[in-house]
Amino acid sequence: MEIKRTICPCCGAPIMVNAGAARVRCEYCRQIIDFAEPETDSKNYGNAEDIMDRQITELANRIISLKKPLDKKNGAEGRCRYLKREIERHESNKSSEVSIAGEITFATFINLIICSMFLLSGISYTGSWFVIFPILGFIGLEIIAVHLLAPLKAKKEAEYNMNMARLLNEKRETEALIDEIEGKYNFDFLPKQYQNSKDIDGLYRIVTVRRVNKLSMAISLYEVEIENKKIIDRQNKMIREQQEMIKEQQKQLRRSQQQANEARRRAQEEAEYRAKRERESDLVDTIEDIASIGATIYVGSKIWNHIKKMF
């Protein structure tokens, strides 16, 4: 039996069809595709409204069928980018990751301490052998240290190679997954900028709610909707900024009123204080006048009494 290859009109996936088959179910989107030749338009689709409904349904199913594969593909591409960065980072840091310079430096420091202690302990001795022996001992200890640290370097290199192999293997698997997804689904059906879950949901809503049967028209309406949303967002932002400005002006007005009230209160307190001081000053002057009059009367009475005694 002859088998022909075709593409699913709903999801764009490749399907194999037996020659003469009237119907077949797509393995990817599970939609039933009718391959029977139409006798007349009225027999297969009915009136124009039925044709419109069929086109809308097919377009909506084709759009929404790309959502999960695109999510999977976008996730795999993000993971692939992360793995590439990790591989580049490991390659650039290879010398530091497998280096044992720190351990060798520490061993050298210990060797210097040991040789210095040897020299200080026999400082009263003389002779060239006394200087040569510590130098030879230092060299020998360094060689021993390098040999002892060689397994550590090999271990670090093995860990580095294992990590790099794991990252490269995961990167290859991720790229293979991306290729597999791209081979199963026709993502070129949608423009690149709309190949994400948010835009797919928006286009699906445009097709189903506004009953659009062409992708180009759906994209145009969706772009208009996005632009209107941006305009509304800008207007809302301006409204929020104006509200914030009004709130700030109200705060400034309240602060000004509080400052004016505080100034009036202080002026009133100062006026009351000055009036009180003036009243106290007048009272003191009155008391001083009364005291002066009393003193004058007392002195006069004393003089009068003295005159009477004289005569």
C-alpha cells in the first residue's frame, strides 16, 4: 500500500497517510484530518458560516497546539544557554580549578620552617657542610611534597574532566531535544516574536473571541490590542503620577497650614507675654508710687511732730 507524507493543518506536524485514506488522526495534536475530496461546498461545509466556524476552529487549534511545545523548547533553549555559560566558565577557570599551587606553597613554608629550625639549633657549628645539608634537605622535602601532592592534582583533574563531560553531555542532550521539538512542530507558522506562551494565549483569545479565521488578521488585531494596552498603561502611569503630585501638593499645603498656625500661635503667645510684662511693669510702677507717697507722708508727719515739740 502506498504511503504519502503530509503535514497536519492544525499543528504543522509531519504525518504519514495511507493512499486512499479518508481520515487520519494526528499523533501530536490528536486532531482528525479529513482527506476526502469534497463533492460540493454545501455537502462538506454547509453554508458560509459553517466554513467560517471550521476555519476559526482549525486556526485556534493550530495556534494553541504550539503552546506546550514552545514552552518546552524555550525552557530547553534557556537551559542550553546556561550550560554554555557554565562550560565557558569552567574552561576559563581550568588552571585555578586543577591547580595545587596553594598546597605546594604551604608545603614550602613548612619546609622553610623545618630548615630554619635546623640552622638555628646548630648555629654554633661551622663548616660548609652545615649550610649545604639544610639546602639539600629542603630540596628533598620539596620533591617529596610534590610527589605526595601529585594524587591530589590528579583527583582535581579527574573531577574537572567529569564535570566538563557532564555539562557537555547535558548540553548535547538539550540541543537534541530542541532539534527533536523543532522537527515535530512547524514553529515557522508563527512569527518569531510571538513564539511564547503569553502571545499564543493572546492570539488564541483573539481568534476565538473575535472570530478571526486568518492568522495575519489575528496578529494585526493582537498588535492593535497590545498598542492600546500600552496607551492605557501610559495613561494610567500619568494618572498615578498626577495623583502622586496632588498628594505631594496636599502634603505641602498641610505643612504650610501647620507652619502658619504655628507662627500665629507663637505670635499670640508672644503678644500675651508682652501684655503680661507690661501689666506687671505698670503694677510695679504703681506700687513704687504708692510707696513713695507713703514715705513722703511718714517723713512729713515726723517733721510736723518735731515742730510741734519745739513750739
